[in-house]
Amino acid sequence: EALPGEYLNMRVVKEKRSELKRLKNTWMSRAKTFLISLFAESVDRAMGNLSGAMSDPLSFSSRAVKEIINVAIQELHKTCKSYIGLIDVLISFDTSMAESLAQHYAQNVNRLIDRYVKLICSRPIQVLKMLSAEGAASEETEKGAERMKRSSIANIANIQEIMNFAAKKKPRQKPRQSGVKNLEKPNEEILELFAHILDQIMPKICKDCTFCGVCFFSKDRDEAGLWLEEESEVEADIEWSDKDAIKSTIKVLLRDISGVIFAFIKQALSLDDAFSIPFMKLISAWISRLQGREEHFQTVQWLQEIQAITVSTFNSYMEEHLSTIENPKLKLLQTKSVKGIWILQYFLKFPRIVEHVERLSQQAEEVANVQQASDTVYCLSQELIEQSYCRYSEKSFDFLEELVSIEMKPCHADRLRIENYEFYCSSIASFQVSMPNLAKYFEVASKRKEVAKQRYIKDLLQWCAFSKAFVFLSKLEKLREDIPPGDISFQYGFTPKDLLTAVSSIPKDLDSVRNQAMAIRNRIQKHFRNDQILFKQVLKEVFREIQGNFQSLASNINECYQMLDTTLPWDQIVLTLKQVTL
């Protein structure tokens, strides 16, 4: 109880109060020094054991080292539990004691955590270096083979022989890589290594951060003591005595430990930039678990730094692929026409990019196995992926349209559109359901393909031997919209004589019809010789249109020119056309 006011001014009271304060400060200083020494002794003893365990390479065991570190951390925790009463008294006397003790505790734990993290990451980093060395050796072998190939070509004197040599070798050439990493078979071991690192390191970091926070900064000291005994899961809404102090303390606890993880990330991304996406997803999974917890603020912060690196790396990865999309004018300077061009290289590459990234992305989600809805946890990476796919698709479409716009012959331009847009749609059809933004480009490609196909069919009908009859039919159908059938034969340009002139291009013997139909088939086959499935699709659609025109022409003649006999075997002609499509 407080003394009455009249006693406080008495000299003897002031002297006793001063003496008590001095005793309290002395005791608190000694108690603080005692606790700090206990923290340091536990860690020093562990570090000594570590030095002994690692001094002999023959008996060195990473499992033994981890066990020493775990035991040392448990001793630190046991010390805090045993002296939690003393810690509470010190904090009750002076609230600044909480941060001071916590800082010393964090400094000692940091020594153990730092050694633990380096131990966990050492083997994965060695594996990455081995993979990197293997990749460099393989690349050097490929460069040597390429130099030998160029040398052999240079030794061929005749220009025509060079062209023939290149033509013979062309089907065996691999797609141009343009410095982009292999898209065919990602090294799944790298993803598993990173997941292993996070699974080993993050739970320990989180537990130590939580223990430190509760031990020194929990506002409810009774609850703090109970939790330290049980070490159960801390509620996210725990009330802290000083949020700024806990953040600065955790910063000390985690100091420098992220460096070795950054080193692993850098080494892995040097092998394949596409690993940025699964790394981003694994990081996002941990951020979602720790977000909003004051004791994990610093952990989340350096996880977000790693996330920023992965975002930047993936953007660079896609920019590198985007840079391989060639200027169409430069393409035509070499070929003069799109006649000899089939599916463009950047259209061929796109599904491989998507499959490569999506495979790694799916593996990351399986490894992370988060409890929350994946669309909320992985929204950042999903948006980034879709935006990159859309940019690539848009640039590919623009360059294709620019390329075909320079072509003089519409049939070759539309043929190139059909092939490339058909390849695009068929290759990403399975991905458009899960990617609504990419689905928009799928629809654009589908529409452009159908429009190009209709133009190609129209151009082919104008080219074929039946074109006069089909042009007459088109004009006749348009005229019939306003004039009844009985009056058609009296219109200028639609007299019976005009009709006979138009249908004179249709042979009366079936062999000639078959020959002309085969000419159409051969033209389509020449245009779509690189894709038999697409050739058959276009062939059926063209002949379906031709058969429909013949049937419509026969019907219109019967209705508008009833007294005229063309002597054409319409049914046999249609049957012959069907046989040509088989």
C-alpha cells in the first residue's frame, strides 16, 4: 500500500526508498545477467558439440548435427519454462526488460537456427551445382556438334549442293531454342528439394518465433505460462504487449538465415526460370498460413522478398520467349512468300511453354497441399501466368496477321491462318477451362480460323472448273429473293441460253467430273500436305460445299427452267464427288 503523503517527504523514508530502488536495480541486473548467461551457455555448449561432430569428416552425420541443434533449442525452451516466474517478475518491475531479454534470447537462438538452415540447404545446393555442371557440359557438347555441322556445310563448294544439303538435313533439325531453357522435361527433383527445405525450416522457424513472442511479449502472463508448458497452437488473435518490440526481436532471431535460401533460389532459377512459378506457389502457401500474425511478420517479409524474385524471374522468362517471335517482314525477306511456311515457330512453342509451366505449377500445389481454397492462395501466380499467356497469344496473333497481310495470294494467306489457328486451338483446348482469360484468345483463334476457312473455300470454288456454274447459282439465289421462279428465265442474264452457257463448264461424263474433282482434291492436298488431319477436314468441308451447290443448282433449274433439259446426271455427279472425298 502507498504511504500517506506526509510520510513521503520524510528524509528517512526517502533514504529507505532510494535503498530499496538500488537493491531492486541490483537484483534485476543480476537476474537479467543470470538469464542471459543461461541462454548463452546452452548455445555455447551446443556449438562446441557441433564443432566436435563436424571436425571428423569420417564420423560426421547431418542427422547427428540436427539432433544437437534440436536438443540445444529444447534446452533454451526448458530454461525459459523453468524461469518463467523470474521473467514475469522482471517484466512486471520494468516492461523494457521484455525486449532486452528477448533480444538476447533471439541472438542465441539465431546462432542455432542459422547453422540448422545452412545444414538443411547444403545438400540441395550441392545437387543444384551438380545439375548445373551437367547442363553446362551438355550445352558445350551441342555447341561442338553445331560447329562441326557448320564446318561440313562450309566445305561444300557448290551453292546448289549447299541448298540440297540443307534441305536433306532440315527435317532432322531441332526447333530453335533461342537461349530458352529446355521445355520438354523439367527436373522435378529441384521442386522437391525446395519443398523439402521449406518443410524442414519453416515449422522450426515458426515455432521458435512463436515461443519467443509468447515468452516475452504475451500480455496475459498466466496464459503465457500455460502455453509454454503445453506448446500448443497459438491463437491468431493473441494480445501482445508491444508489437514493435516483437517485430524487432524476431528480426534479430532470423538475421542472415535467408541468405542461404536465396542462394538456393538463385542457383535453381539459373537452371530453369520456369521454376519461379512452383517456387512462388510454395512460398504463397506458407505466406497464407502466416499472414496476419505479428510474431511471423519478419518471416512473411522475407518470404515476400523471395516471391518478388520469382515474379521478376517469371516475367523475364516470358519476355525471353516473347523475344523469339520474329518480325514477319524479316521472315518474308527470306522466303518472299508464305507458301513455304507451315506452323510458325512461336505457335509451335506456345503449348510446350504452357505444358511446362502448368506441370510444374500442378506439382507445386500437390506438394504444398494447402487447406484453403487454392484460388485465393495462388491468385498472384495464377494472374501472372494468365497475363503472360495472353500477352504471348496476342503478340503471336498480331505477327501472324501482319505476316499474311503481305502475302499476295489469298489462298496461301488463309491456308497459313487455318493451320496456325487450328494448331493453337487444339493444343490449348484442355487449358482454357481453368483459364478464363486465355479462353478469350481461344475463341478469337476459333473465329479467325472459321473465317479464313470460309474464304479459302470461296477462293477454291472460284478457282475450280465449276466456277461459272457456281457464280451463276449465287446470282440466281440472290435474284430469287425478289422474283418468283416463273419469271426468272425472262430476266437479263438469266435466260435459258445464259443458263446453258454457265453449266457448260460441268462435264456430262462422270470420268471428266471425277478428274476435275481430283484436281480440287490435289490442290487442297498440296496446300495442307503437312497435316493430314487438317487436310481431310478441309477436303470434306470443300466437297460438302460443292455437293450442296450442285444439289441447289439442280433444284433451282427444276423450279425456274422447267421446260429446259440440261441432260446432266445430277445424282451421279453428287455420288462421284462423295467418292473423291473417301
